[in-house]
Amino acid sequence: MSHNRYEILEKINYPADLKKLKIEELVQVSNELRQFIIDAVSLNPGHLGASLGVVELTVALHYVYNTPFDKIVWDVGHQAYGHKILTGRREVFHTNRKYKGISGFPKMSESEYDAFGVGHSSTSISAALGIAVADKQKGIDRNVIAVIGDGSLTGGLAFEGMNNAGIEKTDILVILNDNNMAIDPNVGALKEYLVDITTSKTYNRVKEDLWKLLGKINKIAPHSRDYIQKLENGLKAALLKNSNLFEAMNFRYFGPVDGHDVVHMAKLMEDLKGIKGPKLLHILTKKGKGFKQAELNQTEFHAPGLFNKDTGEILHVNKDKPHPPLYQDVFGYTLLELAQNNDKILGITPAMPSGSSLKIMMDVMPERTFDVGIAEQHAVTFSAGLATQGLIPFCNIYSSFAQRAYDQVIHDVAIQNLNVVFCLDRAGLVGADGATHHGAYDLAFMRSVPNIIVSAPMNEEELRNLMYTAQLGNYGPFVIRYPRGRGVMTDWKRPFKEIQIGQGRQLKSGTDIAILSIGHIGNSATEAIQKLEQDNISVAHYDMRFVKPLDESILHTIFKSFKHIITLEDGTNIGGFGSAVAEFMCDNSYMAELKRMAIPDKFIEQGTQKELYRECGLDADGIYNTAKKMAKPVILSNVS
């Protein structure tokens, strides 16, 4: 990367350097920071659009506030690249999201400037309030700012935080970054409310005049502030039909203002420092600002992968070579196919129609697909309500996001034994998004719930058949979990076959060791077994398909036939598939050397999926080495 494009930026290592500049120079800093992000992300894929949209906001925040003493809490963290670059990580930013590099999200252990670790949405207001209340308890006087997008504001936790903040009387500032986008376009009544605010020209003109008047009167007669507040609220009620959402929670509302006018925002933030109590600053930004293709294709350029920074062309590796499909696309096309033959099927997703490929059905059957916003809890209970009326909701949630709706899975679905099909995308190790996004826990936390079926396909055909099976009968809650990335079959679209619930299958016979796998990771076992056979180690391989109910018939056969058994899963080592098999062995008084291969009991950081599976010993080589070590006494016994 050439540094001659960054005349000012290359001199800014920390916010203290930024504060030395004249306020007018912030415009050039913003332009250079935006170009730096484009240059970096074009070569090292990451989240582009969100960070480009908040460049000016980021510069203004670090110019006005005394970070890291003053605390800035980002929501989700997709937009924090500029923040990282300005806070001591510019020279290492090329390692962003890479193995052993810096995280793609704010992370407290990485920098004192990262006030709170994030990765999931809607958390910033609650976390910032906690910091502000702690400061009040300890007598610390500082500014605490929560930055939240309009997409994240659709999550219930955001409103829980605002509701509490409105009565705590702290000086918290919430900055609402309104770009009308999450990853896909925002939906819901809140979107319409924000549009109402931003498009009322009369309100905005008078609001600006009132803000200027307020400043003058406060300087002359500070005691008149309550009267001015009442006047301001009355004006909003007169000019805007839905004006008091934020005021109803005791927040002073300011805005909307141009989120790309860095000088104006810096001056405004300086003024807001002197206003006590909870405040909300509403800024308008454009996701992908400053990069034409990202502005025009905001969903695609949320995280575009490699792209040409000059033309905007997204670079697909080996795009002309036939390759297996993404699991998410198999889900999308299969769900549409099933829905065309079963009018009871509906599709639900919390703000991920593109990421989950539910958009495939949404484009054809918009009346039967529902994007409910970033609201996983609501998605589950909404699905439960649909199921009470005899419909079959396919509720698609990323595995790590499903954790946010665990109570609803138990209380609203499982206890009532409702036929909701949970399709958990991004199960296992997802790669560069790191610890906040790995789907490591679903097998463990789902199998502990009564009434629930928990399954995982080994390939695309199995995914289709599990989805087909799930809608055939009233099975109650039915979980199908599958990984991020591509499968293994190019000819995957085959006729549907019903799978017997709780039935595994033997893929290969053997005599020395049995490997029991669940899900896509079974393909790595197949690769390892080919190498083991070359070493004259005879391995039997079973694809168990279901963690709950377990195929006890096949397990009895295995434990009667083998004394050396490996379980293999891409979930946590505690409480998952291996634990279920160990419980079966104990409950049935079998004796065997049982090795559980799984994600270890620690948080796995970012890297490629290949690097992370290798680190956990769950790639083909790791499986081969573990099996060979276990087989060594067997081989010696056979030789003697």
C-alpha cells in the first residue's frame, strides 16, 4: 500500500495526534481514512460498507472526546475499522481478521480503546449504560457514548437498554447511525418512523432554528431549560405524527444531522458535552459512502470478499471451475421447492435473507417469507405462533445468533412441542469472524432440551432430505444444523428421500477402529480413513445424522464390535455428540477406549476455516494422527 496517499493519516497513530489538527483538516483526514479502508479491504476481505459509512462519525468522535478515558461502545462492530486505524492499529491493519492477527470486531483484550467487545447486535446501549452507572458509583466524571445503527435498533435489547437508561439519569449519549440498512435493507415500523423523522422538512428546519435558540437562551438563563424542553416537545408533537418515541424514554433527541459533515458533527458533539442526562443524536449516513459500487450495491458490499478497488469488480476465485454449492444456497433452493409443493411452509429469518439464502424463496413467494429484523427471540416465538395454527415455519438463524433465543426455543416451542423447523446456518467454525460468530454450542445446548430433534447433514443431499423429512410429519421442534461454505457434491439436486428419525448409516465397514461422525465434518473423516487404510488400519465409519434421538441400535452394534471408538463433531467438546455417546456407553455398561474429537473448551479466534480446524486437530490430518495413535496397540496386537 502506498503511503503518499495518506499525507495526514500516516502521522496519526493515536487520537492524541488527531486532536492536534485544525477542525477544517478533519475533512481531509476523513477522505484519507476512507481510501485507506478501501485499499486495505480490497486486498484483505472484511466488512466494507459499514465502515465506509461512519468514517466522518469516527473521526469526529475521536477528535472531540478524550478516548480511551471517555468510552465509545460500538454496536456489532462491522463499522469499527476506522476506529481501529485511528487507535494504534494502522500498521497492523493488514492482519485484520487473519489467523493470529487483529480481530475484525472491537475486542477489549486487543486495545484499551475498545471499551466493550462486540460481534452480535443491539448490545451497545446496555453496555454503555453499565459503564456510565459504574462511573457514577465510583465518582468518575467522563463521557460514555453508544453508537448503534438503525438495523441494530430493531433488536429488543436496544430498547431494554434505552428504557433503563431513561431513568438512571446518567449523561450517556446514544448516537443513532441511520442508513436504512443492516446487511439487507431494514424492515418494520421503526424504519417507517425514522423515515418520517428524516423526511419532515418543516420539522427539521424549525428544529434547527430551535436548537440555535436553545443554545443562546441556556447561556443567558440556564434555569429556563425545562421550559425550552417542553416547547421543543410540543413542537415535535405538532409537526410530526410519531414524534415522541425517544422522548417517551426520557432521552433528549437531537437531529437528524448529516453524518458525513465531519466539521458540523464535531462542533455539535462539543455542544452536547455540556447537556446533562441521556441524549440521542440521530445522524444520517450512507452505507458504502465514497465507493460508488458499495453505495449502489450495499448488501453485496457489506462484506464483498476480494474486489478491484478501481473498478469495483468482485473477484471470484476459480469462478469458471465447477464447484459444489454453498450450503445456504442448498437450503434456499430446497425450501422454495418444498414450499411450492406444501402450502403450509413459511420462511422466517432475523434480518439475514441474503446471508441465509431465504431471499431465493422471498423473491418468488414474498407473502410466505418474513424478515423480522435483528430480533432472534421474536423470530422464534413468531414461528411458534405460526405453528400453533398448523403451519410449518422454517426458522433460519445463524447458529451463534440462535444462542440469543434459547429461552424462546425452550419455553415457547419445546415445552409446547410445536412443529418449528430450525435451520441453523454457520454451524461449526466459521472462519474470519472469530469467537463471536463460531457456531460451537448448538449441538450441546439443543440436545439438552426435551421434545427436540437435533440433526446435521453430511452433505447437500442429506440437507435436502432432512428438510424434506422435517415437513412430512408433526415431529415437534426439529433442528437441522449445517456449516458455512461449500458442500462436496456438484450433482446435489436429487429426488427427495425420507430419512427415518434417529437413524444413522454405516458408510464403511472395518475391524480396528470405529469413527462416528455427525455432520459435514464426516467428509474430513472420509479423507483421513483413506490414509489410514494405506497404513493397513481398518476403520469403520458411521454417519450418525442425529444427535437426538441417538441411533441406539447402531450404537449397540458398534460397542459390541469395537473397543476403540472415535466420535467426531464440529461443536464444543462439552455436552455435545461425543458426550451423548459417552453417556450411552456408561448407561449401558460398555467398556471401550472412547476418544471425543471436538472443538476444545476455549474460545477460538479468527482465521480461515482450514486454519482453525487444523488448530483444533479436526482436519483430515488431525483425525488421521489421532486414529493412528489409537490404532497402534491394535496393530501391535495383531502382529503378535
